[in-house]
Amino acid sequence: MKKAMSYMYDNRNWEADYWKGVLILTELESMNYYSVQLKDTKTGHNITWRHFKECVEKYGLDRACETFKKLSAEWLASQVHPNNLKLNLSEVA
């Protein structure tokens, strides 16, 4: 049986943890959580950790977390304004 791997990066702004194929980012100031999982479209393999690690090495933890945060479902949901969800039937017809 495979064991779940956990890795962690942290600084004063962010905490990044990788657990069972999901990258979990915590913005320490607001305590907001974001989860990200990336898969290769051809092979279906999880590529999250490799890409995040490369991004941290190249640009630093703050920039990597800000970038990967924007790939999370939680961040995307927070960007939807309630007025955009209203369906205007006159525009559909």
C-alpha cells in the first residue's frame, strides 16, 4: 500500500502543503485555504507538485502561491459576483 506523501513550504505569508495529490495553500494573514490539483491531459498523471516546486525555485514562494491560488476552485468561486449569476431571459431569446 502506498503511503500519502506530505511536503511543506512556508514563510510569513503562505503555507503550502502537498497531501495525497492535492496542493493546499494557506494564506496566513486571512487564513483562506485554496486547493489545487493539476493533471497531464495525455497521461492523466498528477503534475501538481512538480510544477509548484519548479515555480517556487524559480520565482519564490510568494509568487508561486499567488499564481497557483488562481488555479483553485475556491479562488475562482470567490471571483463570481452575484449579479453575474442572474439569468436575463430577454438576452437569451
